[in-house]
Amino acid sequence: MWRHGLLSLKRSLGVATEWRCSAAFGQTYPLAAPLSNVASDVEGDDEEFRVFIVAGEPSGDVIGSRLMGSLRRLSPKPLRFSGVGGANMEKEGLNSAFKMEDITVMGAAELVPHMFRIWRRLRQTVAAAIDFEPHVVVTIDAKGFNFRVLRSLTAAYEKKKEQPPFLVHYVAPSYWAWKGGDARLDTLKEFVDHLLCILPFEAPMCKAHGVGATFVGHPVLEDAYMNVSSGDSNANRNWEMQGFGNKFRDQHSLQSDAKVISVLPGSRAQEVKRMLPLFRDAMHRLAEDYPDITAVIPTPQSSIVTNMVQESVSRWEVPSVILPAASDLEKYDAFAASNAGLCTSGTAVMQLLLARVPSVVAYRANPITEWLIKSRTKLEYISLPNILLNSPVVPEALFGECTPDRLAFLLKQVLEDQKMQEQQRTAAEQVLCMLAPPSSSLMYSADASLLAADEHSQKPSMAAAATILDFFGLLDRPKKSPISY
């Protein structure tokens, strides 16, 4: 009762607008603007704004840390955070309720051995959220765990007959990719107040099913802003991250003409355990044609994954450079030094795209999980660039076809076929344009009323933070907007 009444009020205040990607595409997407100001206790007696935030995997930890920083930059009130996250969110001041790795599991079959621990952590998360008395709860991706958190919180507050906090989920679930996804999307309004979408077509789709949503841009584009600190102030406008490849080769004694492959087996322990042996064997086969080949392997901010990679790679016959707990800048320097990339499907393919590194995408899972994916998916491709362009621009080796021989063959193609390399570079510009945040200066006339008037206003995390704060009337708006609706 409380939930449905509050939702009706919130959704009645939404405003729709549009953004256009570029003349090259001629595509216009509806965009759900942040909700109008609503009176809340934040504007009254509370001297602080409390945010309970939950990330369940490394990519979500990065998104969460950036959102925390942007909220702190935009909020006129002091912020206090609590929740669950990894090393990046802890650097922003989060004292995580437990190690994020305890809930970092992907896949139906893969989940079974960890069920008891995850259910225990779920109860712990819900209890911590209620005890914290947040104004807003933000869950990031990892819908298997996070949707259970949001459902449990909704039920707990309804049982107490108390108004719940504002419930936000960042990174909308890809229900559009699955058979029966529309029916599942219909259920989100029962426990989600607002979705922060990273793909432009998701917001109108969610709104059509009664779920408040805002497109805030793809998080990977935020990496491009690191170029600004290195002196390239225009790099972010081209959505390209340019590392220092020559410096990286010098630091690691790599010859200028040596073939370097960035190898990214994943950020979750179960992914790395499954994919790294395949990547090792593929590199060994590739070394038969390229004796001077070197693998560069950045590891995520996870000691478990880093130790796993170091132990495995120490036995490789192919020369390798491991970058333990690599920073973003270290990773992009490695990409700039690379001739090609080999990655597990996920965030890594988008980072390689941003760095303009021609790449190959691979994916294997538990046989039961693979069967579920193949039986339920509506899509022909698994990587986001191929999905958005509806074309296999980035070669994919999936499921049973993901073998060392197949991976080595595709990598050799990418290394030698200049036309394929150029196609990937062109695709990168197209895809990243489509994913640009609504305020992208060259592709969209920014609505300054939704953004901070500083150099960071185009970042996806700033758009996400502005959406959240605007609901509580905590976003300062200029008197005039450069856009008329």
C-alpha cells in the first residue's frame, strides 16, 4: 500500500525529452528526465543525506565509486554512505558490511554451491540497510542478488507500515535480450522506484512498463575523461582513451615490433578459472606463428583473482606481463601497447573498444548455464558492440566454439587483417556515440538544469547522481536552460 502510493506520486512527475546521437545515425531516442522536486525529510530536519549502496561485482564497484564521488560533488548536504562494495568504493569512504567477493557469483548452475553464504549475506545486507535508515538505496547491476535485496526491503517496510526509502537500481537488467523479458520487466515496479539505464533504448522501454527510468550514459565512457588529466582535453569528446603505449613497452622491456596481446579473462574468480586455461592454450598456439608474442594481463582489484592469475600464468610458456590490481591508467597504457585484445564477454570489450584495440570476445560457462542462455536468448550476439550494430564486427567465440584453436585463428585474423581492424575502429566510434551520456557536448545540447556547471558535467556518474539528488530537491538548477521542450 505504502509502496504503490509513493510510486504513483513519483511517476506522475516524470518528464520526457529526446536526444539525438549524430547526423551519421539520424536516430532519436526518448529520454526519461529526472523526476521533479518532491518534498522529503532531507529538506527538513536531516542535516545529512544517507545513501545505502550495494555493488556485487568489480564493474559495479567502479560504477559505485564514481557515483559516490559525483553525489558528493553535487550534493549541498553532507553525505553518509553505507552498504556493500569493493576496494574502489572503500576508497570513496564506504565501510563495506562484508567482502564484496562473497556475493560475486554469475550463472544459474554456478550459484548452487554458494547458496548458503549468499542467503546469509542477503539477510545481513537487508538488516544493515534498515538499521542505516537511508534516504535512498542504490543497487548496482548484479540483479540476482540486488533484486532480492530490494524485494526484501520493500516487504520489510510494508510489514512495518512505514514509508520505504527511494529504491534505485543502476544498470537496467537486459530483459530485452530474453524471451519473456517483457513479463519480467512488468514486475520491477513492485520493488524498484527508478532505473538508471546505460543503454539509450532502455528508458522508454521501462517507462512503457510503468517503471521510472533515466538514460545516464554508459559507464565505460567515463574512462575517457582520464585523458584530460594527461593533457588531451579533447579526447573525451571523441570517446577515445589514449594510453601511453611506448612508455609501457619501455617499462616492461618489450620490443617496438613485438606482438603484444592484452588478455582479460574476467573479473570474477569463476570466470577466470574457466577462461584462463583456454586463453593460455590459445596464446601457445599463436606463438607458433608469432615467436615474439607477449601476453599482458591486467587483474582486477581482487586479491583472490590476482593470486589465481599469478599462480596460473607463472607456468605459461608464452612470455607474460601481469599487472596486479591494475589501475585504470595502467590498463589503458597496456591497451595502447597492444596489437590486439582477447577478452571474456563483459566490461572488458567496451574498454578495448574505447582504446581502439581490435579484439576477440570469448565466453564459456557451466553446461547448464550455457543451455539456459541458448534456449532463452533472443539475440544472435553476446557482446554489446555487436548487439547494438546487429553485426559481428567484433569476432565472438562462444560456448562449444570457444576453443584454443578457434581463439588463435580469430586473433591471427585480427592481427593481420587491416580491413577488420578498420571496421572495429569505425564501429567503436558508432557504438560509443550511441552510448554517450545525454549531456555529450558534440552530440547533444546539454540540459544544464540536470547537470553541474563544471568540467565534470558530462560524466555518466554525474548524470546518475543528478537524477537521484533531483528527486529530493537537492540539485541546484540554473534559471535558464539552453533547451526548450
